[in-house]
Amino acid sequence: MNIAIFDFEGTLVDFQWQLQAAMEEVYPLIEEYISSCDLDREIVARADYCRLYNYLQQNISAPDLRIEIIHRIASVYDDYDADAARRWSLYPEVHNLLSAFKAAGWGLALDSNVGRRALDAMLDKFSLGSYFDLTVSRNDVSLLKPEIEGFNLIKAYCRETFSVADQIFMVGDSVTDIETARNAGIKVVSLVNGEDKTERLRLHKPDYLIENLAELKTIFSLH
């Protein structure tokens, strides 16, 4: 059985997360800990939302303090999930595409850095939940994409449920998704007009670059 792992925001729905505004709220929350936790100020300053989250998880040694800081950051991210959710629109070809994958016998999974509350609400709102064999949210892992904790959960589930996963592909809209696929050793399809601009996606050389999700039918010979 082949498996397709989809990102959510920017891939199945349009990209609405206010990245810069979120980081402007997060940086002051961790400023007081940079020296006391011996964090690298330069890394903190240039990290995006997912890489900062991962850096803090991996570099704050005191468990209680790490949990406290991550909780504070996650609360900000939850707020921006909710803000984006008010504007998310489902791409028109999604239902037809996912139905074609299922009809062709594919397993489908979702690997998203969006939090569980917003993700489940949107899967219900857009009637998408039944397509996916497994969904992984920010709350299900300790390290976000481009780390492959979510991918490993999906891979283990698919091997247990389907006995074998012949080929696994990732479909996303960002450099983070490309790096996740590379870290996992799988091929990746990048959709333009999501989190990252087309030229930035090209620089990172996805296996396929598409302008519309319907192109996946041709790539994977779906009918």
C-alpha cells in the first residue's frame, strides 16, 4: 500500500497563520530565559516558529522550566491557530482528490504543526476526518516538523495497520515540509502559494512542484 502524508494549512486550506505577529509575541516570553538557560541568542532570533519550539525543547535542560516555557509558547500558537481558523478556506479540489486517493487504495495521513484543537475543528467543519487513517498535530509530538517525530508515528501506525507501506510521499507547501521529507528519506510534492514563495521552494528542490492539488492525480495516476 502506498501512503500519502499531507500537511494541512497551505496545502488543504489556504495559508492564514500570522507568522511574524506570533513571533513578536513569543520572543518577549523567552527573553528572560536566554541567559539563565544558556540559550544562543542568535539562534533564537533567527528561528521561525517551529524551529524555535524545537530548539527550546532540545536545549532547556530543566524539565519543569522547559514544560513551563513550552506551555507559554504553545498558548500563543493556539491563539494564532484560532485566528487563522476563522479565515481558512478549503481548496475546492480537496474532496475529489482525497476520494481518488482512497478509491485507488492509498493510505492517507495528516502531519501538521497546527494544534489539535484547531485541527480537529477544521477537519470536522470541512468534513475531512473520514479520509485520514491517522492525523498528527502539534500536541501529539514533542518536536515539530521538520523533525520527523510525526512521520515516525505515521510510519509505525501504517506498518501495524496495513502490514507494509510500499512507498510514502509527503505533500506540503513549505520548505519545512521539504526538509521533513528529506529527513525522513521520502519524496515530496510542494504546492505553490502556501507558506513559502515559489522561488524559495524551487531552491530547495522538491521532487515535484505543482500549482494545483489536482495535478497529484497525474503524478500518481489516479482516476
